Amino acid sequence: MKKKFKTIILISVIIIILGGIAFYFIREVYPKNVLEKEVEVMSHLDLTVDNVDMNIKSSGKYAAIEKSMKNYLNDYSTHLKKILAIMNDDEYVNVLSMDNYKKDGKEFKKTKEYLQKTKEEANTSFTKLIDMTSENAMMEYIDTTLGEKYIHLYQNYMYDDSIKKGLEDSKTSLEESKKILDNTLDVYEKVIDFLIKNKNEWKIESDSIIFNTSDLLNKYNELIKKL
């Protein structure tokens, strides 16, 4: 009887241990493995063209980490795509084209509105992207009540050495791109303002702009050279 009782206790202990292991696996090991697979997928995304899969695959506190990472990358990608859309937009490329001069000259009301709107949108997105490359900005995406273990895990995923270098390079590249875009829009605006101011001194002939004086032509060409 005692032997049978001991056996029952032993089996109960084994069941409890196995149950604990299973619970730990379901709660910790499995969702962490799922998260790591998602992190691997995220690490290979081209944020200029790819969409971030916002479906959360892991569970528990790991799901919170996954959601924070995806929210960050999705926001970054959104602003990045806005800038690329501006720079690849036909309207942006053709501001100083003869076709636009014909369509919108000589008051250039639509062009002026477009340049103002584009400058505001580009500055907003560039500022946001440059700010987002800082560690502080990244940490704003994670719930600080998760616990130190999970916050550190988020930091390890989002700010390891390779990602850190990538973000620093990205910040430098963004700052250079912003200077180029700002200069281009500034030149566009100065050329258009010049054409408006001297609207009675030029015309389009055979897809070329013709000025009434060589002095105006020289001034126009000087502005264009600044692109």
C-alpha cells in the first residue's frame, strides 16, 4: 500500500514537472521562437518598397515586442516612401520643363502651390525619419511596463551593433538627401519667381524659352546651374 502511495506521489510530481515545462514552453520558448522568426523576416525588408506585415504572430509579452518593432518599422517605411514618391513624381521632375511652362505659365499658380505643399511634406517626413534613427525615439515604441527582461530584449533586437551602424548611416544619408531636395526645391522656386516677375519678357518657341534680352537669359541660366 505504501509502495503504491509512493508511486502515485512520484507520478504526480512528474506530471507537475512536465506540466511546468509545457507551460514554460508555451509561455516563453514557443512565442520567443516565433518572434525571432519574425525579426529575421523584418531584418530583410527593403523599407523603400516592402510592406511591413502588421499581423502579430507571437503571444504574451513577446507579442508586445513584435508589435512595437512592426509599428516602428511601418512608421519609418511610411515616411521614407513619401519622400521617394516626391522625388520620383513626374510633377517634381518636370517643374522646370517647357511643358510645364506652357501649361502653367505665366503666373504658375499651380506650380507655386505644388512647391509649397511639397516642401512642407518633405520637411515633415525628413525630420521625422532623422528623429526616428535615435535610440530614444525607438524606445518610445515599447511599453516600459513590460519588465526589464523584455525591454532589454527589444533593445537587443532593435539596437544591436549592425542595426545601430545602419541607422547612423541612414541618418547621414537622409541628411544629405534632405540638403539635395531642399536645394532643388529652392532653385525651382527662385526660377519660377523669376519667370513670374519677368512674365512679359519671355516666350516659348519650338520647345525652348526665349528671353527678350541676353541679360535675362544669363540670369535664368545662372539660376538653373545651381541645381
